[in-house]
Amino acid sequence: MQKPAAAKPAGSKQSTQKAAAASPAAQKPGSQKPATSQPEASKPAPSGQQRPAGQRPAGAPQQRPAGQQQKLVRPAPKAKVRKARLLISKLDPWSVLKLSFLLSVALGIVTVVAAVVLWTVLDLTGVFDSVNNLLGEIAGSESSFNLAEIASLGQVAAFATIIAVVNVVLITAISTLAAVLYNISASLVGGIGVTLTDD
């Protein structure tokens, strides 16, 4: 014996119809996002079509104004000149003695060589003969004055050597004494100030 099918209540059908009608109304028109489209700038322009004046290609570098480029270039800073102030507070007398002795010996050698060279030049140019003739005219023909015999080369070289030796002794002694006096005065005053700077 078959059972009769259970009949659904009429209220359940009405509720499902209301839910289906309310679902499209629940969706807002602004909730759906349009599909993204690629910008027109990325698409290559046709060969025959010209680009607008204000539009730049996507890959072209942006050029800055001339004023901004000049501001970016800065001059190199100038190096400061360094200065150092020093005081010569003491001189070693022994070192001054050695240095002054060597310099005075060199000066003596130069003196002897200069005297010999000067006598040779005077002899070759005939100065001695001219002086002898002048003195002979003044004194008379009987005078036998000869300047080359009185001031011969040997006598001039010997005289120059004696002067050089005396100069060596005097310069060495005076330089050493000056160093001692400087040390005494530097202890009272503070010495000579020297300022050193870079080029």
C-alpha cells in the first residue's frame, strides 16, 4: 500500500521566492570593479600617427632644467693652508763651529783661486805693461819700475792664502761666539719665531 507524498507548506515556497528576489537587490552597483585595461601609453603608436606635443614616451629620460643642473655641480672645497709657528730656542755651539769652519774653508779656497785668476787676466790684457809705462813717463826714463816683479803670481797667491787662513780662524770663532750669545739671549727672550706654511 503506497503512502501519500507529504505536501510542502505554502509558506516555505514564498520565503524562497523572497530570498531569491532580495539577493540581486543586495548587490550594489558600485561593488563590481571594471576589468583593468592597459594604458594607451604602453601601446606603440602607429608609424603614421604623430604624438602630442606634451606627451613623452614611457622610456625617455626626464630632462631637468639648466638651473637645477648647475646647482647640482658644486665646486671642490679649497684646501686650507696649514700654518705652524716654531721657535728657535737653542743652537748647538759645536754644530755651529763645524759648519762655520767648513764654510770659511770653502770661502778661503775661492779667495785664493779668484786672486790667481785675476792676476792672470791682468797680465794677459797688458795692464801691468800699461802701468809700467805710465810710471816710467812720470818718474823719468831712468826709473826701472816693474809692477809684475813686485806683485808676481807667487806673491799674490801667498798673500791670498794668508788672508784665507785668517778668515777661516775669524769666521769660525765669531760664529761659535754668536751661537753662545744667541742661546743666552734666547733663554731670556724666547728665541726667533718662524712660521711654516704649506705651498
